[in-house]
Amino acid sequence: MMVHVPGGAPIQAGLSSVRGKPHFEFYPVQETSLQEILTVLDAVDDWLENGPAEFGMLWVGAGLDVAFDSDSVRDYNDAMDSDTFEELIERWAYFSDQAANMDW
């Protein structure tokens, strides 16, 4: 797993066999149990799915690519404001399926 550090390069984080590999630490870190790691990852997933990234997670969960052009961003914002975001997902999933299947 790679941990992305703001302003720096990704740092490799190993979840097992750390004692058998040479590694470097920036801060002294205590050994963490698998359950503690899973608890943190579950909390992050919950925050992403139910917090400020909720709509983004719905979009990505539908397997759709994110477009950042001004028209698409306006469509996303309009759908979030009018509670029609799921309809927007369904429409774009349909378009995506058509393109993938060359179904014009």
C-alpha cells in the first residue's frame, strides 16, 4: 500500500513482514494490529461514503469516469442541488454502456 504525503512522494506501507525487510520511519510508530488498521480503513470508507465526498463515491461506485469540463461540473452541481444525482448517474451509465458496446 502506498501512502501519499502532501508535498512529497508516496511512501510504501507494508502490512506484514515488516521485521524481515529494512525500512525507514520519519516518526516512531508503534506496531498496529490488523483490527486497528481495519477499523481506521472502515472509518475512512464511512466518512467518504456519508460525508463531503458522498456524491463522488456514488459516481465512482457506478464505475463512471469523472469529467472536469465546465459543462459536466455544472451538471454535477445542478444534480446535487436538486436531488437528481442518481438520475444523472443512471443516464451517464446508460451512455457509458452504449459506448462500451458500440450500441449507437
